Amino acid sequence: MPSLTLPECAHYIPPPATKEDHLAIIDLSKAHTPEGRQELYPQLRDALRTHGFVYAINHGYTQAQRDRIFDIADVPFTVVPPDEMKTYTANIDKVGYYAGYKARQYWVRLLPVRNLLRDPYRCCTESRHGK
């Protein structure tokens, strides 16, 4: 039987707001109807192609649930020892492969790579299959 208590987890404190491009806001309440999904699809597709991330609203999670999700997502960056993190470091700048651990602010150090993220499909096809 699953535990009824949640494991302890430090509260995530977000960094200051960024001055980068704003993420697209995707209203997931539209997903409940065929017409809404038809409207939602191009918005989601374009946002993921442009930014790689979206800000989802009307998803059904409470503020407490969202806070807990962010708390848990921060654990690999704050609890895992640095030596263990290095074992799983992504080798993006050498081989163009994006899977693996990336230190905070990694993209700031690799601005040319970050610019390629505007079109992630192009990045992946060029790095793995040539031009």
C-alpha cells in the first residue's frame, strides 16, 4: 500500500524573473472539446518549436500541488552530490547530444548552441545526420 505521508523535500525558491522571451501561455481547459483541441494544437506546436517549453494554465493542479512539483524537480540540483551529477553530464558542446545533466546556467555559457534551440528539430537533425 502506498504511503500516506510525503517524503521531506526542501521548498524550491525560484530565481528572479528573466528578461528573456516570454513563454507561450497554453490554456489546457481547451483540451476538453474537439474544437478546443483543434485550436490548441497549433498554439502548442508553435510554442514548443519556438521555445521548447510552455506555461500551462487551467491544468487542474492546485497551488500546493504545483509547489510540490517544483520542490521535487529541484532535488536533482540541490540534493545529488556534484561528483554524482558529473557522471551524467551531457556532452552537448562536443557531440551535440542533449540528454543528461546540465548545470544551472549551462546555456548562458554556450550561446551559439542556445541560439540553435530556436529550432530544436534542426539542431538534432544536423548534429546527428549532417546537413
